[in-house]
Amino acid sequence: MFNAQYFRTFITLVETGSFTRTARHLDMTQPGVSQHVRKLEQYLDKPLLERQGRRFTLTEAGRRAYDYGLRLFAEHEQFRHSLDDDALDTGECRIASPGSVGLMFYPYILGQQQMSPGLTVNYSFAFSHEIVSDVLAGRHDLGIVTEPIRHPELDCKLWHQEPLCLVVPADFAGTSLAELMGIGFLNYSDGINHAGALLRSNFAEEFRSMSQFRRQGFTNEVSMVMDAVARGLGFTVVSRLVLETSPWQRQVKELDLPVTEYETLHLVTRTGTKMPRRYARLLEGFREQRMRERFGYGEVASPL
């Protein structure tokens, strides 16, 4: 007989890599975990694991069962959430984004949650490739990424743009590319792409590539790169969202440039999924707030 719990146990076992950790995570006994796996193997009439003492590897059937199980629970979650699609202020929102977006979007969502106690938000900060994987697996309903995604099982559309800012230490007095080269570049996950786009547009005759710049360090957390700039260790290029939420705003400054480039944000969902209305309200509300902050209440402007 089909038993979804057997698949849940098997998925957890694959992801933890340990019968002991699986038992602890699911509040089961270790023999209980083993029994679920055996029952699933009997149901599928295929061995799922190659056991080597306490270790194991997946058979081909095991890999396919794991992938099927992920799709099974993803579809179950989508069905469950689809039952309250029309509610604006109740239900669960499962969202993932890079830190550059989440630093301001997540606090905005928390404010909405305070006003709508029936709203529940699960928000993850992650890199784009992790976000794509999690949306595909059904762990998030909505992902926000900084590059367009092409995948047969995903829909990707433009949502919003934020200006890129060239950020230097507060006491930096230079304005030229050579002076920027002198203090060096502080990198993060999207740093090279953002800096290259902004510098190419504003120093077209001098800029060749980011390899011209001495690398002063790297962090995978975009908010922390501002700490390094504040300490005078170099310059970086970040979204205005990052600059405006940074606790080191007074120790850095934005270098004025004639040409503006943008971090373009894209929404990623599973193909064919109808997003509940509560997501649209959060997305549009935040976007409108950002446009008012940038252009004023009397302006009508499109971020794209």
C-alpha cells in the first residue's frame, strides 16, 4: 500500500545521510527508520540503498525514488496552499531571495505580518542557484533572483530594479578609475558583475575588465562587505537597498557617477503555478514603496 510517510522518511535519510540523524529529526527510533525504508523497497519492488556498514549509497531506483518523493511533496504543498489563494491577509508565504533584496524586503513583510496576524511568512536568504533548486523542489513558492532563469519547469519574469552604487570609504577623495584601482576592490557573490557593469558604463575609455583591480577580499554576505569598505580596505558596488540598510552608512559614501546601472530583480515560480493573491499584494506594496522613496509621491514612474 502507498504510504507517504515512507517517502518522507526516505527523503530525510538521503538528505541527512544518516539513519541516526534521520531518527532524531523525525522523532523516530533507528529501527523504525530502517523499517520504513524496507517497506518502501518492498512496495517499489526495488532496492533503494547499497549498504556498506553504517554508510550507504543510492541505487538508480533510489535516486529516482528520491526525485519522485520531492515532486510528490512539492505538489502536495502547492495543492494545500492553493486552497486559500484569494485571501490577502491570511495564509503562508514561502519566499527566498538574496541578501541584497531581503535586507529591506523581509522587514517590509514583517511589518505587513504585524498588521495581518493571519499571515505567516517563511523567508530564506540564499544564493540564486539555491533559490532555483528550492523552488523546483517545492520548498519555496516564490524566489527572487538577480539574473533571468531559463528552465522548462520554471516561470521567470521581471519585477523591479534598484540602482547600483559605487561605495567608497568616507575619507576617499578620488574620482578617477586610477584612484579606485589604487584602493582595490572588495568582492561578494554578485560583486564582479555589478562592478563591471557600472564601471564599464562610466569609464568606457579606461575600463577593460575587473582584472585591472587589486582584490582586497571577498565575503559571501553582501551586507558585510560594507564593513570592509567602512574600514578603508577598498571600494565595492552594491544595490541601493544594501547601502540604505547598512549600519556603516556614515563610514562610507556613494561616489557620484553620470550613468546609472541597475540590479534587475526577477520573480521565479514553478511553471503553471497560480500564485495566491497575498504574494501579489506584498510584491506590489514593496515595489510601490520603493518607487515613492526614490521618485516622490507626485511621480508616476516605472522601475523597468
